[in-house]
Amino acid sequence: MITRNITTELLRSTTEYPVVTVLGPRQSGKTTLTRMTFPNKQELRSYKTPFSPFDLIVRGFYPRLHEEGLEPRRYYNNYLMTYVERDMRALIQLREPVGLR
């Protein structure tokens, strides 16, 4: 495997965040990078889950939704509003966004 400069950043990110996503174009070595960096972790396909694929598609992948049995529509509406409002304020530097509530 080609030693990637991103390996150090990938390892550092895993100490700061519970989930890290590796993105890139097809055939760029994402799977190889993660397998070589984390040889003792099991790839998503071998992870056994009590949820059906349909449940995961409808409910999403946020652990809190499943652990606490939250209603997905309400959870995602609140989640999106939180980030839309925060990001919008940061982008256009408003104190109170008009028309979002």
C-alpha cells in the first residue's frame, strides 16, 4: 500500500470524534486506507445489527434515534433546524434569522 499523508489525520480524528467518514472518488483507496489503518475493526457489511435495512433507511443511522426510540421525523426536523439556523447566522451574520420560525 502507498503510505498516505492522511493516515495521521485519520488517526487523530478518531480520537476526537465517535464516527469518521472517509470520502473520495471511486477506486482512490478509501477501503484499503481504512483496512490498513484499522486492521482490527470490522467493515459495515460484517457488523451485525438488530435492525432491518428498511428500518435503517427510514430511521437513519444516528445511534440516539435507535437507543432512545425517538420519532425520526421530529428528530431530523429539530436537527436540521438547529444546523440551518446556526449556519445561516454564521453565513450572513444575522442575530435572528427572519422567517425560519
